[in-house]
Amino acid sequence: MKKIYFSLFLIITALFFTNCEKIGPTKTIIQAVNEKKLPLANVKIVIRAQSTQGTPANGDLADSSFTNANGNVEFDFSSMYKDGQAGVAVLDIKGEVIIGNQEYEGFSYVQLEPGVTKSATVVIRKKVIDAAP
């Protein structure tokens, strides 16, 4: 009888450890482009987490970086994911750059998923300043 219990224990243990799947990195790649869809370098990309639960999002996650020569910037959120978590975050994205003395900006968003690299594009346009009435 002890052999049967020991055999069952070994089988269950083996199944448990072989079914524990390690997920890949949780990342987003953001590309900044102009209105002609050409990539823009040196655009400051600012990201902020939106709450999907009606509570403050992920400790008020905020980060920023600049796009490379291909107009891309990458953010890694792998450390934010906890086992069993349904999602990671929805990110508001803002791109901003000054060319000459003109300000340009663009907005987008991306929903992060555990173990997935997601992409988003921000179209950078001339900043419109609302005139006060």
C-alpha cells in the first residue's frame, strides 16, 4: 500500500512541476511617427497606468524614455506581473517633441498582457493650443 501512495505522490509531483509554465517578458514597444507615418527619433514618450478596477493603478506607474533612430522605445514590465494575475495594466501614452520652436504631441494607449510584447503607435502632430474665450 505504501508503494501505491508513494507512486501517486511521485506522479502528482511530476505533473505539478512539468505544468508550471514560466511566462516570457511583459513588454511594450512604442513607435512615434509623423502624419506621413515616418518614424521620429528623440521623441519623449511618457507612459502612465490606467486603473481597470476603479482603484489607483499599479502604484501610480509612470515612466518615460526617448525614441531611438527608428522611432521606437521599449518598456519592460515583467516585474509587475504576479502569478495568477488576470492582466497587468492599461497604459496611457503621450509623445512630445519640440522641433525648432514648434511643439508637437501625440496620444495613444496599450493594454499589457502577461508574457506578451505589445506594440503601439503614437502619431505626433503639431500641438494645438486652445485660446481662452
